[in-house]
Amino acid sequence: MVAHLSKILSNSENVFDFVVNEGNGVKGLSDMGIQALPDQYIQPLEERITTSTVITDDSIPIIDASNWNDPKVADQICKAAQNWGFFQVINHGVPIEVLDNIKETSHRFFSLPAEEKKKYSKENSISSNVRYGTSFTPEAEKTLGWRDYLSLVHISDDEAAEFWPPPCKEEALEYLKRCDTVIRKILKVLMGGLNVKTIDEEKEDLLMGSKRINFNYYPKCPNPELSVGVARHSDISTITFLLQDDIGGLYVKKLDSNAWIHVPPINGALVINIGDALQIMSNDKYKSVEHRVIANGSKNRVSVPIFLHPKPSSVIGPMQEVLDKGEKPIYKQILYADYTKIFFSKGHDGKDTIECAKI
């Protein structure tokens, strides 16, 4: 075991091969008990979170959604989307046992042997909608992230039943189904804030024509202060629904500042954030903001985001209802598939992708 570990760590190609090509992920490194972080996981100084850049006297809004008919709830959601780009929702109606199940399912999938997980890698998966991998885009990144993931695009329940991994497909489908009502309520509120009165079929395709659920696994890291789970980025979704476990580690950049704020885990809460697609559609009224995940030195952390996207064939740009008030468009009309391609062609780089959509 020690000799095998020494061989793996002897050069960066061996590490990349073990983690990426052989499908062991960073969990494989963590399970072998490595004592020091391999070089390709050491973040440059300017990308590390330090106590001087974290503020503790502020937090993203926590919204009680026990009464969706209360106008205050809609007001709080729209204000949070404008001023923070992030908020937490409590008393949303998704049963706590469904949330607990999906977290347990995450641990169960990543506990599978590497050869089982590797069946779902880019090279081996029989469906392009099922992807097991590590970091973000290892081939394009200068520094790798300390995270493994399973990504599942939802086309239909039948397709999911056929192709999604057996250890998690039932729980993932149940989780998506249970979150659907909350997703629709939040989108309705956000559209109301943009003067969009009804969400017809065309609007629905634009807002949530594509759904993707990710299982993220952040194993214990030998030098968490040098690494990062996920580098700073904004999502390219319309909105993202995130369930985090009780360990914590998600940090959000405060708008118009260089300060970072921890998003504390709240039992039963869902973290909602605005993605680039909705920032573009809202002509900058709603903000997608940079966020990142730090590595943890003592525990294995999981999180489960649901990304709501426009259909790849949708064209995104400022909505007509927003421009009807005489606003000048900040963004051009862009095919969403093209926007996605730009995002996945490079490593995480803050909010650089959205610059490509500006007029």
C-alpha cells in the first residue's frame, strides 16, 4: 500500500492517471491516507480564502416560505435575488426525510468501488446524460478542485430509470419530484418581479426546459487551507437549488465587494441562487454571484444541487417584459447551447462567461 501510494505521488502524471483516468477520484487519494496535497491541487495564493477576506457580521437572507400567499415572501425573494443572488428557504414543503435520503444516497454512490463508478465516466457512460467525474474540467484547469461528482440530466423518468445508476436513481427522481412545486413557486415569484404575468409553455422551456441534478462529494483533504473544493464561479443556470449537509463550506461573494460570506447549514433548508441565464433574462435586475466551496480537513462533505436551465435550443437575452419599460438591453440574444459550451471549455474563472453575452 505504501509503495503503491509513493508510486502514485511520484509525479503529476501518475496522480492525474489515478484520479481521473482510472476513476478513483480524489476520494481514492483521501482513502489511501495521503499526508500532503499533490501539487496540482494547490491553489495559487490569490485564490485561497483567508480570514481577512471573510466577513462574519452579515449573512444571505433566510426566507420562511410556510405561507406562499404572503406578499412578504415574494418581496423577500425578489429583493434577495437583486441584492444577494443567494438566499435560503425554510418551511418550503419538501419533507425532511426526502432531504435526508438524498444525502445518504450521495454517500452510498461514492462508496462504490472505483470500477463501478468508472462505468459512468465520460469515456464509458452509455448515456451522455450520466456523467461521473472529478474537479470541474480536469483537462482545461490549471489547478484541480478537491471534489468528485455524479451529474444526471433529467430528460424523462423513463430515460432516468434506464440509464441512471441503480444505487441512486429512485432517490434522485423522488427528490426532483418533491422539489418541483417549490421550484415552480419560486420561478413564478421571480417572474412576477420582472412583470411576467404568466409562465406559458415557451417561458417554461426558457426557465426550466432542462434539469440536472448533481451529487457532489468532498472527501477529507490533507491540506484544506491550500486547496479548494470548487473554485470561484457563478452558475450558468436560471436558478440552482442546493441541499447541503451539516458540515458547511459554501462561501458566497458579497455583491460589489471582495468579501466572502459563509452560508451556514440550516437543517431542512434549501439554498437558492440565481444563475447567469436569469441575470441575462432580467437585464441585470437579478444577480448571479460568485461562490466557491472550501475543502475540509476532518470530514467527508456532500451537497446536492438541482440546476434549472433553459433548453439548449433556447435563445436567451433580456426579456421583452423587462425592456417594455424602456430599458436598454445590456445583453445580446445568444443560443443557450453556445453559452454552455463556453462555460465548459475552461476552468472556473469567476463570472467571465457572462462577459461574452454583453452587447
